[in-house]
Amino acid sequence: FYFATLGIWMPYWPLYMSHVGHGPAAIGMVTALSMAIKLLGPPVWGRLADRSDSRRKIIVATSLGALLSSGLFLLDSRLFLLATAVALLHFFHVGSIALVETTAMETVTRHGWDYGRIRLWGSGGFILLALGLGPLTDRWGLWLVTLSLSLFILLQTLIDTLLRDSER
């Protein structure tokens, strides 16, 4: 579900921002902000997970933080609120993927599974959403972008609550 949200974010977020009245400079600034935040988040969440007795709790907390942040998109489309929501969303969201990937790699190694087959699901989710959301937004509008982001982050959060703590 994480990669499905990227399949929404990457191709459709700039279109959504343009749709709600923001120009190229604002779109570029918010996009750059999302990338900058992605540099800051993993060290913070990794350090917290290393100090925590439960990586799973940190994964769930980051997913829940991303979900709550995505809800801000539904409130208003003014630039300050969108930029704040994007910064918070990416700060939390990038933490969950780094920790889930670490847990997946540990599990794959421990059981001798094929990581490529597991990772294929993420790529498939990205492709399906990147291709599938276009016709839906053509039919019902770009408001589906923020709703879809929130929906897939909700699904990610629900799945994260089912994770077991990794054996360290």
C-alpha cells in the first residue's frame, strides 16, 4: 500500500495542486519540500526504532501519523496548509517504509525467501494506481487524488497493525 500511494503521489499530486489553483512555483516548492522531508525522516524514525522495545509500535505510529496528516488535505487547499500537510505526511510516511523494509529483509533472510517476489507486490501496487487513477480522475475529478491517498494510507495502517515484532 505504501508504493500504491507513491503511484498516486508522483503522477497526480502536481495535477491536483494545479486543479486547486496553485501555479508552477508553488507546485515545485511543495514537491521539493516532500523530497527534503524524505531526507530527514528515516534517521529520526530509525533512531527511535533502535531505542524502542518494539519496532512494530513505531511502524504503526508512523503510519497513523501519515494517515492523520493526509486528512489535512481534505480540510482546505490553501498553500500553507498543503505544504504543512505534505511535510508531515512525508515525514511520517518515509519512516514507515524504512522500518517495514528492514523488517522484511530480516524476515526474508531468516526464512530464506525471495525478496524480489515480495518486492514485486510494491511495484505492482505503484503501477496499478499510476495507471488506474487516471481514468477515474478523468471521470469523477481530481478530488479523488487526496481521497485515494488517505484511503491507501488507511489500508497501510490497518495492515501495519497486523505485523509482528521482528526478532532482533
